Amino acid sequence: MADLRPIAVPFVALGPSGVAVRTRLGDLTPSDEKVLRLVGAHLGSLASKDLKTRCADGLEHSTESWAARKRDLTAQSSSRWAGSITKATHDQWALARRGQAAHVQSLEAGITTIRHRLSLPVGQKGTKRTLGGYRSAHEWFHKARRLHVLEDRLDRVRADREAGRVQVVRGGKRLLGTRDNLDKAQLTEAQWRERWEAGRWFLKADGESGKRFGNETIRITPGGEVSIKLPAPLAGLANAEHGRYVLAAKVRFPHRGHEWADRVEANRAVAYRIHYHTERGRWYVDASWQIPPTKTIPLKAALADGVIGVDTNADHLAAWRLDTHGNPTGRPRRFFYDLSGNAQHRDAQLRHALTRLLNWAKTCGVKAIAVEDLDFQAEKTREKHGRKRRFRQLISSMPTGRLRARLTSMADATGIAIIAVDPAYTSKWGAQHWQKPMAGPTRKTTRHDAASIAIGRRAQGHPIRRRTTPPRAHQSDVHEHRTVQADRRAPGREGPRPRIPGPRTRSVPPDAARTRATRTSTTVRGVRSDQVWVQDSLLLTD
């Protein structure tokens, strides 16, 4: 039997470190939209130039070059707009570097897999842990050619990484590629151009504590008035003092609005982002701020009232409630979602499913939800699963990272702890030990339901396997005393039950043991004793 990989210890996931809310900018006048478009296009051009300069610096970037870039941007906008632009540029460059490192790891993993399979004879079968050879000489030939392609690609990516070169597209690489496939995307050139320009606008300002309402660049008062500090070339469009433009729209944040109002009234930092949704033709504003991470409670305290084990699947969440001893109670629950469609639809489906899960957890009185700490980055490669295209699409569609972040953020507001467990063997062992025993005449237990039990038991520190059931005859006293549950040498384990004074059934009065000796003796039939028992008076002493 192959050795099993070690199982990581479950832990309580950290809470969110920030908050982001969104609302619509309604009732904008044509002049308001014109100003927003001009400001966004002007600052977007400055952000593109700054990103180009930052990418040209590469690894030689320093504090002096950052200050020089900020001075150049300040002359064409303002000092605060320049700070927001340079900060966004650094974040985008760092994100590209992280993506580049992940791409290198993916290429290395693919090359290692192809080399291993090419070294094996054609047609050799693999095992559960190691891949076998390729099925035919034709496949072997094409994989050998692909190996050279991946090696050349890896050399280029490594050279770019060592030189500090990154590939960044403001507006999105996917939207840029859509320009050559307008018919497939069902877009006209004008529609694509509108999306492209809106995606490259820049209307984002970082907050600053101590300043009026927490932001001097994009300011929103507690009453909902929105004003923008215009860049220097557009200062002639101002309709308020100090070069500001006040929008006619009034905003209100329905979600976490009281928290936002408290921060604004206390002049604490709040960052804002204004963007335009081209498909809906609407303007939106996002408000975000940092919060101190919620202090995690000990694992034992989180499991004091039981746990709900959740198995993540491509189209639903399978959940089952477990008591403090690791026994499943009640019936399993399934929370379905549809991940087809655009990103907004998928995100909404995920939020609705998690909302139903959290509401059920509050109804049950459980203070912990156990989920798997999944990461399919190394599992959905083309080289590892080969022709299993549907399986690769299945694991690629599972929202593991977004679900974990969403669930942690939403559970923090309800006081429910999220416990992350190792996903190793949960589906296999759950189906082996729990799927058949938990099925009944009116309930069909699926493999996913059994996996949720395994996840919950692992979070509680219990083994996944069930207790060994004794033989049928030994489950009762058919063969006198049972010896399967305890060793014969254990003192007092197989002897008769000890005599416990007091009633044993409801048919005996509660005071039967105390009054039995006080009753009149009826040992001799027909003869009644004249002796009467009298209780002595209490002895009183000084």
C-alpha cells in the first residue's frame, strides 16, 4: 500500500482586512457625464504613460525615480491625483510579476510531466500517483514537439523575469483580444471602442485620514454630495470653490452605510472609485476602507456547538451538520448555484448560495463552518490530465479562491468562524465510511454528502472512519455479557451491575427505598403485628 501524504492541521481562517461597497450614481446631468468622461480620459492617459515609465525602469526602480514620476504627474493633475496614479501603477506592476512567477511554475510543471511520460515505453500504464507512457507513437511524437515549444517559452519567460520585463495591458488583455474577434463576441466596433475607452479611464482616489470627510480628491459628504478635485488642465470646468466640481447626483450606500457614515464623519480615510458600466449605461461609485482583522477564536471554542461540514462542487455546496462528537444530525442540505454567464452573474449566484448557507448555520445555532482548503492551480494543467478535457473544465470552473474569500468575509459579519481543513482523501474516505450507513429508504446519500461529513470530522479532530460495529449477536445480551467492547482483564467491566439505591423504573414510587422498612410486616399470612414504629424526637444540644 502506498504511503499517504501527511494531513495538515485544521485552522481558523482569518477575517477580512477591508470593506468595499458600491452604489449607483443616478440622476446625472449631461454636463456631469461630460466632466466625468473628460477627467477619466485625461487621468487615464497619464496612468498609461506612468505605467510605461514604470515598466521601462524594471528592477532598477528606486525611490528617486518614483518621486520624479510623481512630480511630472503633479504638474498635469494634482499632488493627490499623482499619488493615486503612481500607487495604482505599482500595484499593477506587482500583480504582473506575481502572474509571471505563476506562469513559470506552470511551464516547469508541464515540462517535467512531459519528460517523465516520454521516458516511459509507449502504452505503459500508470498508477494512481504516477502517470504512464503515452498511448501511441503518434501522441508521443506530438508531445515531443510540444516539449520543445514549452522549453523555448520557458526560456523567454525566465529571461523577461530576470530582466524585470512584464506584459501589462491597461484595459485588460482579454478585451484587447476581443478586437480581432468582434463577430464571435457579438460586438460592433463602436461598442468595443466604448468598452475599451471606459476600461482605460482612471477615476480612483486614495483616502487620507485627518482630511475633510476622509478624502480630498473625491469627496462624499454624509449627506451624499459628491465633488471631484479637477486636474489642472480642466480647472475651468469647476462649479465650486477651490477647483472642484460638484455632481448633481446624491449617493447613499445601502450596504454598510452606517459604517461608512461613521468613518466619513470622523474624517477617517475612505478610498473611492468611479466607473462606467457600458452595457447598462450607468455610473457607479465604490467606497473602500481598511478594517482591523477580526481576532480569531481558538479552534476548540469555535467547535463548542458542533460544526457544519461543506463540500464544494462545480454546481452546489453539500453541507451536513455534525454534533460535538462528530455524528451527523438531521438531513444533508444542498445549496445550488449556476456558474454560467458573465462574471457578475457568477458572483451573484455564489453570494446567494453562501447567504443561504449562513442563514441555515444561524438557525442551527452552529458557530463554525468547515470548508476544504482547495487549490487546483497544479491540478488543472493540460499535461497532467491529458485527454480528460471535461475533468479539467470541471475543476477549473470550481470557484475555490473566490468562495473562500466570500465566505470568510460574509461569515465575519455573522460571528461564524470558518475552519479550513486539508482536502486530502475527504471524498474517497467519506464515501467509503459514511455514504452507505447514512442512506435510508427515504434518503439517498450522495458522495458529496458523505464528503461533507468527512470534512466536518476532520475539522473536529476525529478520524473519518466510523467505529467498528460488533457482530449482530453481540449487539445485545444474546451470548450473556458482551466482551467485544472491553477486555476481559479490565476490572469491573464484565461483572454484574452494581446495586444503585433508588427507583429504577417509573412504577416504583420515589420514596420506596426509604419507606420499605417502615411498612407493617406481612411475613406471616393473616397475622398482623401490633408493634407500631415511632420516630424518635430530634436530639437538641447546646
